[in-house]
Amino acid sequence: MRRRVPLTICLVCGIVMVIQFFVPHPISQTLYNEARRWFIIIASFTLILGLESLTRLHVNRVRRRQSGWGYSIITLVSLVFTAVTGVIWGIGEGSLFMRIYRYIYAPLQATMFSMLAFYMASAAYRSFRARTPEAVLLLVSALFMMFGRVPIGDLVFAHTSEVIEWILQYPSMAVQRGILLGVGLGIIATSLKIILGVERNWLGGT
């Protein structure tokens, strides 16, 4: 019973939402808008669960003095301080919350992505070693694309930027669309497995 009821609800909701997508009717549109409102409500509860999980994780790490527990203290203090400033003084333009976001969070985020660039460059160096014909093709394509995206490219070889734009609009776009089609088919297959009850990991357990 504990599994049959959630599976039945999932089956009925999945079929109804699929049908409403293909039925252009005011009732169908109303049903879709109502479902979106309920989705927002449910998503807010998942935010609460995520907050509880994050707090419990770092509190336990501080209690047990695990490795990096000092960072957990900083995380908890930052969480509480940011939430309190947002509730008391609001989140409007010029508020303390927005100053924290703009002058602390945004620079930290930029720093993190800047550090990731070095890891990406290191991974690209290892991947672009010309050991196979495919690696050679990847290396030549990457060098040509990088060379064509800088101003010196057109100075050395005429019409380099035009060739780069053609590669981005046709071969590259064709590959991207193929990947997106594959991802879309995977999403459809997974959704059907969940709706029909074949995939049950979301119920918990094994």
C-alpha cells in the first residue's frame, strides 16, 4: 500500500500532464497553470529540506571535530547572518543583503570559476595529446578555433573569422543538436519508466 499509492498518483498525474500538453483547450491550460503553482509550493518544501540537511551535516561535523570543521562554522554563521539580514532589512536594492551578495558572494563565485579555468586548461592539455587520429583532429580543431577567435587570426589568415562562424553555425550546431536529441530521448525514456512504475528508486530503498 505504501508503494502502490505513490505509484498510482505518479501514473495518473503523468498521463494527465502528457494529455494536456497535446490538447489545446482552456481547461487544459488552466490545469497546467494550477500544476505550476503546486510545483512552486512543493519546491519551497524541498528548499526547507535542503536547508535542514545542510545544517545537520555541518553541525555534526563541528560536534565531531572532523577535518575542515572550521569551514563548517563559517558556513553556518554565514547562513544565519545572511538569512537574518534578508528577513530584517529586506533584499531590495541598496540593502545589506544585496551588498553581501554583490561584494562578497559574487567575487567568491568569480574566484571559484577562475580557479576552475586552470583545471579545465590542465584537462584540455591532457586530452589534446596527439596519440590517436581522433586526438589529432581534436587538437587541430581546438587550436584553429582558439586562433580564429582572437584579432590576430584575421591578420595572419584572411577570412578566418568567417570560417569560424561557419564551423559554429553548421558542424558544431549539428553536433549540439544531436546531443540535445539524445538527451531529450533519454529524458522521455526515464520519464516513461517513472510514470509506468518501472523506475522506483524515487520511492526510496532498493
